[in-house]
Amino acid sequence: MKSFFVVMLIGVLLALAGAGLFMLRKSDDGENQRSNRMARALALRVALSVALFAFILFSWFMGWVKPGGLPISP
């Protein structure tokens, strides 16, 4: 379960890095093509983030994961 969360977080970071590369790279196709690719990469990042959050909530509801928190010492 934890490995799935890590893979999803890596996917979010890769989508963010891809959007940054599209923003910085000069495109031969024109400014419109570059901004479309960047917007698509950012939309993918948002979709992955929302899906990860929803899956974490669903996992908590089903009892697959439990909140840990920090131990409080007396």
C-alpha cells in the first residue's frame, strides 16, 4: 500500500517536472503548442493529486491504512 502512495507521489512530481520543462523549452511549433503541453501536464498533476487524496481517504475508510501520528510521551 505504501509503495502505491510513493509511486503516485513520484508520478505527481514527474508531471510537475514535465510542465516545467515545457515552460522552459523553446518550441518550434509556436507558443500555443508549448502552452497547451504545459497546461496538459499541469492538469495531469492536479488529477493525480486529487486521485491520490481520494484513494487515501478511501483506504482510511476501508481500514487499509490507519493514522499513526506522533507518539506523545508523558
